[in-house]
Amino acid sequence: MGEESVIRNVVCPFCGCCCDDIELTVSKNSIISAKNACALSQAKFGSAREERVLRPKERVNGKFSETDYERAVRRSAKILAEAKYPLLWGWSCTSCEAQRVGVELAEEVGGVLDNTTSTCHGPGLLAVHDVGESTCTLGEVRHRADLIIYWGCNPVHAHPRHMRRYTVQSEGRFRKGREERKMIVVDVRNTEAAKMADEFIQIEPNGDYEALTAIRTCLKGEELEQEVIAGLPSTRFEKLADELIDCEFGVMFFGLGLTMSKGKSRNVDAALSLVRDLNSKTKFLAMPMRGHFNVTGANEVFAWQTGYPFAIDFSQGYPRYNPGDTSGVDIASRGDCDAALVVASDPISNFPLEAAKGLASVPIITIDPHETPTTNASDVVLPSAMVGIEAGGTAYRMDGVPLTLRKIIEPPEGVLQDTEILSAILREVKNLNGGR
Amino acid sequence: MDPANGIECEVKDIAMRGGKIVEEVSSSAKVIDASEMLVMPGGVDIHSHIAGSKTNAARMLRPEDHVTDFERKTALTRSGVGHSIPSTFTTGYRYARMGYTTVIEPATPPLMARHTHEELNDTPVIDKACFPLFGNNWHVMEYLAKGDVEGCAAYVAWMLRSTKGYAIKIVNPGGVEAWHWGGNIRGLDWEVPHFDITPREIIRGLCRVNKMLKLPHAIHVHPNNLGKPGNYSNTIKTMDCVRDIAEDGRAAIHIAHCQFTSFKGEDWSTLRSGAEEIADYVNKNRHVTIDMGQIIFTATTTMTADGPFEYILHQLQGRKWYNADVEAETGAGIVPVVYKRKNFVNATQWAIGLELALLVRDPWRIFMTTDHPNGGPFTAYPRVISWLMSKRAREGAMKRMNQNAIKKANLPSLNREYSFAEIATVTRAATARALGLKDKGHLGEGADADVAIYRVNPKEVDPSNDYRAVRKAMRRAAYVIKEGEMVVKDGEIAKVIEGKTFWVNASVPGDMEVKLQKELLKKFQDYYTIQAENYVIAEDYLARSAPIEQGVAKQ
């Protein structure tokens, strides 16, 4: 009996793949089914109403009590306006439109604006500052790549449709399918992706830098002096170097295996330098496997408005950037911030313990659709609509392609969008600051 | 100074109402006393890389570019950073302070056009437009290889509407597609790998499309072989390749940042200026316009859709290199650069840009640019103006340069000095006309009320001698009016308004459109990794949409 409608070409708001061919069947303001959606996507669309925060709440005498947006906004604005060094964290799971308000808010309160790049691909960005990057959009991989490397990442788990839509199992103009491509996985453990590979190179943990440098050495025509590198016979890397040179169009995707193991930004430096070096022999590109559906967007918005992609300190009245000094994790670990606004993120869960403790010791305002350990540690919680499901906006795919997220269903009764909540807080902060 | 209306250095009243210049206003109107000041239409910059995916990639690549050049938040303005890749708010403010009121972002990858518009939306005060890239586009190459100019026109019209673009931009035609395999194209008649077409055919085909659609601006071309010694001959061939299809009285082709493609010589050590040959061709052929692409001696950033060129530059200099190939369409490359006075090549490049401007006789067909930021930041425009207006300024500059280069250049023997009227022409009147922006670049009735007032008296100041005064005055305008609002006073932002984004609502007759949609839908999914529906940018995406209706004459 229920009237069903089918909405096509929906952009999925989960991972950096931002698949835009999702077909949703909607009935009575509820998503009944999702076609073309991977398990992660199905879970997000299907569980949209679970564990939601439905009303704003604030901590009074140590306990939560329900309130309304007006009071919650006023209290949030007061906390932020009075703080000397507030941290505005998160941003990767909301729209660019919300991120833009966030930049203005951070500037207005003279705080630090940071997104989840700090805990994820930040080291990669630091490497790009040093050596640059040779990259492309995902369609280029689909059309041309005959060699695909997944280094330190597991797309089967984190980006389930990556291989079918864009890489190894996809069909492109110049490569008809799996049989015309070679897949190499480099990892410290035998993952599902490794099992699918034509070649799996299991290096020892924290051996990435040496492995990459060994390949670069071979590329430059030098001999490897060591017999064992990263736990493998060095001849393994001589062979790999030859394979890389022999391909027509190679792409290296990399993940936290590089950014968060020993060496961090130096690992990515080595990877990007290798890819750059390969361009003197063949065509080769690299791409980070961005996790959240709009962390790339957060980098983009922050960069065009402030000049910097994350870890931006406005305390001097202008944007300053010095990751390690101005990044959220470090600020929280040192206990430097005296208040925090968290938007669409769960740092209490994801931060290293010291940073989470530092965060939990200051007043936290959280804007989020769901109950999380961060909302539980907050002083003010403002429920928000889920971007890409209950609110529209712009998001950037992992390769920088911008897409429009849609509002498919109405949010729970009375729940506002991030843009509305943030704008209200910004207005109130401006009132308190008296137009300084 | 209103050269478009034949007004040169006359004292006049300018009346404004409702954002437009009108015949007269009532006595209760606000009065600005611009006595003894230089009054021009607001500046119109025809080529400046200020917004979009590669501009932002450059910002992210180069935090060191902005560390020391920042602007604090004020009651009126947002904070930001500057130098060669300013953040968006700073871009708008800095252009406005110089008296510029319209700026074109000249190279937009259509797949990422949404990004360009987001950044343009965040660029305050100035009006803007963007040029989508077509010269390596798969659909375009296939249509033209078949000789289907009509089909191509329908596609280009759809693209302009869908990406909210203003003109047809062509960068290294065929070369960027070749670069997607690691190669390049070095001549107009080279074959593009896997596509049955040559750069000559791409340029001619798109020129025909441009005519068919009656687009307001000519095809805007960055020729093959940019940055290569000896490339001047290819540039002339490029200009010439559409001569037979040019219409009378209209430019058929615009060559962007011509300095970079006016190199004579076989290699870097024998590099010479080819400006004389280029200027000679431009002087004799009215179907061509060019812009300078002047270099400034500073640290800056090169960024272009010409991916293979940037790779070569990286290999030459060893500086960090960013590259981003865009599926089925185009690419981008970014490399930081430092232009040095004592460097033979850089000094020669500096001379080339100015020689072009001094040797091309018609100021309506040569425009002043630095191809920001490739030649230098746009904030250096007043310096370029001083070089154009004063031989003394040029001589002073040349004294400090590589003398080997200066000896071999034509520039020392060129005595021409631009007048204020000519400056007004090459920085606003001519660019507005070339763009087909009828209400810009002049101060006649009906024009947009965009006025720049500089604190220098053209009746008293001799720019040839007192070029420093001119330079100073044009850095920070006394008053800038945009759409009848005073946005700059005494060189500071007085009011922040949102500028318009111009785009061409190009159209073709119904039957052509139907044919296109059928063909497009079939191919789109094969070519792109996003859906056609998600490729199209809705009009309300633009903060202030200003469409210009244009198209094929209905049968």
C-alpha cells in the first residue's frame, strides 16, 4: 500500500569512493532498499534512524538534561566565545557548505580548525608539501591502468567497490577487464585484498620505507647491497622494480599502512618519490585512499578559504599552519585547548588515549546525528541531520571530483542540519563578540 | 579615461543609479569628488588562475608560499593568505583594491567545474567567469574526427550550460591526451594517439563551433609547445590555421600568455625573443588577439592544464611537481618557479612580454596579463603598467638584468610608451570587448557602474618620468565602485559585496539537442566514472548567476 519511489544516481556518503550510482527505494520517509550499494553503504542507508540523538541536550550538574536548540546554541556560543584556544574538530563527514561555516566560526572565535586528516592521511599531505604528487582522477585508472598496486591498504574492507568501479575489475576504454590488468598488494599481513592479487608482497611491519627506497635504488640502476630488505630477499624488489618499469600505466593506491606506520610522512615521501621517479620511464600515478566521504572536501574548503588544508590556527587573527603544533591531536594531548566543538566526528573513540583524555577534560560541544562516546563526554549535544541522507550538500571524492549529495528523506522530527546549527552558533558568537 | 567611447583624458561627470551608469541623477545623489584623479572603468582581467582544482592543489602543495603574506580578519573582511596563490577572500579583496572588478578564471576542467564555482562563490566583490577546457576532450575529438561540427556544437553548448562556462578554452590540443600515456604533441599536424585527429583539426573544429554558437569570446588558446625554444613558429601557425574561417571584424582566436610561446632559438642557450615575428603577424592579421603573460622577478607558481610542460619544467629545475590528469578531458601540472634577473632565460622572457606589448600596434588586440600566477602574482600589475608607460622604468630594470640577454633583445631599442588611454584599453576596455561583455570596460550609459579612481592626475603627471607615482596610485585605488557601491576607499575595502558569475546559456535547435542527448547518454557512462545527471551544475549553485543567452540562429 505504501507509495514507493525510486531515486537514482544517489551519491553514497560513506567512504572516499563516493559511488554516485546508488538507487534508493523510499517509502513513507524511510529507505527500504539500496541498489548498487556495498555492505558499508547498505549499513549506512539502512540504519539511518538507529542510535540517533533526537533532542538537544546539555550537561547540568554533571547530568544530561534535554533542552532546545536555542538554549543549546546560546550555551555553545558562550563556551566558544569565552574560550582562549578552542579546537573545532571533525568536519570530514559533513557537507562543504557546513565546512565553510566552520571556517568562519573558527576565525570568529580565534580557535584552531582541524579535520580528521590529522589522524589519517595528514602525513601524506606533509609529504606532498615536500615532493609533490603525480595523480589523476579515478576514470584514468579505469581507462588505462595495466598495473595497480595497493600498498598498505585493504580496499576489500575499507572501499569495497573501489576495484570493480575504478580499478582492477573495471572496464575502461583501453583495458577491457581483469585479464588486462595486474594487481599487486604490498602489506604486512595477508588480507582479503592480498588474496585477490596477482602478486602479494608481504613486508615486515615498519619496513615500508626501506622497501620503497630499495625499489627507487633499483630504478636508478644502482645495486642493492643488502641481502634482506623489509624481511624479504632484496631480489624481490629488483623484480618488482622491473615490473613497475615494464607497465604502460601504473597506479599506486596507499593507505594507513604508510601514513601511520613507522616513518609516517617519510613513508609517503618515499612512495610519492618512487612514483615521480617512475615517470621518467613510464606513466605512473599515486592516490591516497581517503577514508571518509568528505575529508577531501574538508581539505579543499579549508585550503581555498585559508590557504591550508587542515590544522589551521586562527588565534592570531589570521591562518597559521604548523602540523604537530597546530593539529588537533597534538593540541588535545598537550591539554592546550580549553574548549572544543566537534562536528560529525567521534574523537573520543578515535584519538590516541592522551589526546582523548585532554579533550574530555574540557567543555565539548558536539554536533552529530548519533550517540557516540564523544556525545557522551560532551557538555552540549546538538543533534543533526545525516548529510547525504537527510540533508544535501557538496562532497569531494578521494580524487577531488566534486559531487552533490542529496536529501533523500526528512530528518527525525525537529532535527536541524549542520549548516543551520553552525550558522546559528556563528550568529550568536558574533553577537557576543560585538562585531570586533 | 574611457577609450571604448572615444574619451581620452576629459573631465566629466559620471552618474550612477541602480548599479548602472545613467545619463543623470538627482541633486540628492551622493557625490564623489574625483578631481585631478585618473578615472577608468573597473579592470577586466581576461586570464588569471584564481579558482578551481589546480589552484587549490597549488595552495595545498605550497604552504611556504603563504606563510609570510597574510591578512588579518577585520570587522569587514575575512582573514587569508596571499603571495602567488592567495586564498579566495584575499583574491577578491586584492583585485578590488587595485581597481579590478571582473576576473576570468581561464582553465576549468569540466568534471571539476563545480569546484571552480565553489571557489568563485567565495571570491568576494569581483564579477567572474570561467572557461571550460575542450582541447583534449574525448567527445570533442571524436566529433571533429568524424567531421561532425554540428554534433560538436551541440555538445559544446550542452557543456557550457552544464558547467556554467563562458568560453571555449583549448590547452595544448591533443598534447594532454598524449600526456595521459606519458607523451606529448609537438606540432599542429601530429596525430593524437588513439584518436584520429590533429591539433589543427581540433582548433579549426572548435573555431567553427564557436562561430556557429555565436559565443561572445573567441576560442582561447594555449598552443602546443609552450615553453619550448623555437615555439614561436608553431604559435604563428596556430594563429594562421583559422585565418580562412575567421569572420570579418571579429577575432577568431585568442592566444593566451603569448610570451611563453614566443621563443626563438634551438635550445636554452640560444634562446631569443620571437616577439617581433609574432607581433608582425598580429599586426597584419585582425582575426587574432593575444595577452602578454609578462613575467615578474619573484618566486611564484606555474600552474597550467599543460601537464607535459610542467613535467619538463620539473625535470629542468628539480623543484617539486604536482600533476593531476582528469579522465576523458584534460589535466593539470604545478611547479614552483623563481624568476631571476641575472638568469639569461628569465631576462629574455621578461623582454619578450614587453616587446609583444610594444610591437603590437593596436592596443585593442593585446592585453596586459601575467598569466597569474605563472608569470607572477596579479598584484604586480601596477609594475607592469609602469614598464609599459615608461622607457626609463624599463631601462632602470634592465640595468640589473643579465646583460647578455638584454643585448640580444629588441627591447632596449623600443621607445614606445603607453599612454593612460592605452593602459585603460589593454587592462579593461579591450578585454571587455574581446570577452563580449557589453556592459563592462567602459563608462557610457548602460554600462555596469564599475569605476576605478586612482590618485594620480593624468593631466599633470608624466608617466614616462614619474612612473613611480603611477605605480603607487594603481596599487591602491582611491575609490572603487562596483555596481554603484563604494567597495574600496583609500585603498582599503569599504564594503564587501558578492560578485556575479557570468556564463553562456548556449543553445542549439531542438533536433540537434535531441540527437546530442541520445549520443551523450550512451557514451557518458563509458567515458566517465560519474553519472551524467551528477555532472550537470544547477544554476542555483552559483551565488549570483548571470547567464548570457547565445546560440545557433533558429532556422
